[in-house]
Amino acid sequence: MLSWKKLSRLKKEDIKKLQDKKLRYFLRHEIPYHPHYRKLFDKLKLKFDDIKSTDDLVKLPFSSKADIAPTKADSKRPREFILQPDKELLKQYAPKSKLIKFLFNKELVYYEYKPIHMHVTTGRTALPTPFLYSGQDLERLKETGRRMFDVFGFSKEDRGVNAFPYAPHLAFWQTYYGSIASETLSLPTGGGKIMGSEAIIKAIENLKASILISMPGYAYHLARKGAEEKKDFSNLKNIVFGGERVPAGLKDKLREVLAKTKCRNPKILSTYAFTEGKGAWAECDEGSGYHLYPDLEFIEVIDKNGDRVGEGEEGEVVYTALDWRGTVVLRYKTGDISKIYYDKCSCGRTVPRLDSTIERSSEIKEFRFSKIKGTLVNLNRFFALMSGHKSIDEWQVEIKKKRNDPYGVDELILYIAPRKKVDVAKLKMELKKIVREATEVTPDIIMMDKARLLDRLGMETELKEKRIVDSRPKK
């Protein structure tokens, strides 16, 4: 593996050569141990060496959550996506240099392939799906964490508070291993459900933390409570978000609240990750884009027809692993909409970057607001409209059936906790107008006490706050 310092500044053509070489090795010497893709290659009558470059990946069909997520009828489906070498497969596909070592030292095989760590998808759109890591994978997870902290510009002198919820979830563990790999003092709090918000707020103050890493809504929640309690966060210089998108308006509101804690103009950065990718990516500056790791993955961006789009064109992010063990996916459709860039970043790094603005196609839902036809509504737009609104403290969208009639029309309800001294009637009228203009839907608006809405969101109890809730009966 190349050093990150060298890798992050390779020329575009050298990155292409590196990825082609990594892909050839991966398909010839690792994917043969993969039950699902071994069967797929047989079905397509493809040999593992028929794919010689990332351009040839188009010979493979896309994978998706439907392929890997367990079902009630097939709960063991995720096992088909784990690399599972046995003695015969190793003899057939392992490079000779590694085969000799494997045959004489089983511990090397265990280190590289035996699953010892697990993350689980949140299971909002399917049953929770496990993704497994080997010992070698955990070293990769440390390395991606080290790279993240480097992109952020953190140093060993920094002190961090990891406020992600404690769970078998990538956000918490990537931050945990990143701080260890970077030798940065960090407090893994486990979030509000484990350590509790009051204790986390005290820790930020007493530890004189310079870094807070958290879900966006929870970071705002901590900052707001810190301001109410007149805490001193003057050492806090960096806020890092993960798990959800971050509208510019939310950053403005966060800075406004933090100013009351003596925290002046912190740098607010974001990460991008999904469980299937097994690592997270970071931006070096606000809006710079997420810096990818071309030695660990290959990223495509495709249109609705499945064709690759050009640089800077919008499409769905598709992920292919290049150097992971445990659970592995190829040409995995993430459902996330973004753009990819290959030009040099302002920080000097030359690795590909994904645009910092990412939407989820799963949040574009069909509604029946009349008996006549369905309407597609992009619920992603609520994040920018609501999180950035200066008169709103908290919000939630619920989609349900009118009068709870499973055969009736849909309705969209917007729950709002307004900030103090806000004209509620005026705010209702304004919100109806801006939501209608952005989505062509007029919501029902229910004003609610902040404490009650925080409870609905699960701010202290859930892995992610429940911003958009679809309460309609499942089909």
C-alpha cells in the first residue's frame, strides 16, 4: 500500500494505472473466494481475468441492497458476500508467494480473512445487514481514519470528543480507530444514550476539546444546551459531521449558537460514508468534496440508464471494493446522488472527490395526494429548508395515510419546534409557501414543544435522529 502522502498527490493517469492493477489482482486472487460473485461469473460465462481494467467493470451487472440484505425467507444471504477461502481455493487462486506462507502459517490466513468485527446497516429500508471485517480490514479502517484526520488538518495536539452513538455502526468506529491511528486524544462518549448529553457537554468544556465529531442534529442539540448553560467551548475549533447531510443554513445556526459559548467561527466539515464502503471519506474545507482512496475503492457515477456520466455531472454513486476482505461488494449501487471530480483540490491533493452535496434517492418518494395519480416528492429538500431556517429549532416530516385509512390518500405532516419569540402564525404561512414552492406539496403543519419533538426525533436514544418518518403501511 502506498503512503497516503504519495498516493494523495499522484497524477490522474497514475491513479488509473494503480486502480487497474489493484482491480486485476482483486478479481484474480480474492473474488474467487466470494460465493456470490463466483456464481455470478459462472452464470455470465466470464473468467476472472476477463476484466483487465476499471473500464471493463461494465461487463458486470450492478449489485444492490436487494442482493445482500437478509430476508425472512433467506436470513443467511449476507454470508454469500464474505470472502471464504478454503485450502483448495487457496491452492487454485492465491499467488504462489502468499500460498507458501498460508500453507505453513494458518495465522496469516486468519489475520487476512477471518471475520473478527462487524458493522450493521441501520435497516430503515430493509432488514439490518451485517458487514464483516477481518484483522487486516481493521488495519485498513485505522488507515482510512488516519487519512481522514490528515485531510481535516488535525494534529496530535488536538483533543476530540466522539459524540457518535455507540453501536455496530461505521461512524462511531471509524472515528474511534481514526483517533487511535492519528494518536489524537479522544473521548468516545457513545452519544446521548450512553454517556448522556449533560456529561458530553461537560467533557467538551473540561477536556478543552478542539474537535467535536457528531451527527449534525445532535451537534446542534449539544451546542444549544451548552449555550443555555453558559458553557465555555472556547477551545472548540473543529466540528465534524457524519451520518446525515449538512445544509449551509444549519452551519450558520450552529455558529450562531456556539458564539454564545465563546466558540468563535469554528471550521465545520463533513464526512461521507455508507456501511458497504467499510470506510469514510472527508472534505478538507467546507464544500471541497470528499477525498476518495483510489487504492481501496473505485467509484463510478451513473445515470438512470446505468451509463457512466462525465466529470461534474450528477448521477448515482456506485462503489467497487479494491482491497478489502470480509464482506465485499462490486459495482454496488448506493442510492446516493452526487458528482465526481478529478481535478486537483485547493489543498493540493489529486485523488478523486465526490461533491459535498449528496442526496439519497430513497428520500424521493411517491405520494397519492388524490385518487387520480401519484406524485414524486423529493424529501431531501426538507433538510435545507428546515435545518437552515432561522426561526426553527427542530423539525420532523411524517408521511401517513389520511385518517389512518390504508386505502386512502397520503398526507404530509410537518412538525415544528419554533425558536423563542417567533410569530407562529406568520411562520406557518411562510413554511407552507416555501415547501409548496420547493416540492409542489402543501403540508399540514403542527407546532410542538421542543422537548416533545426531541423525543419524537429520538435525539437522545436513536442512532440517527428520525427526520423523515414514513408511517404508511408497508406494501
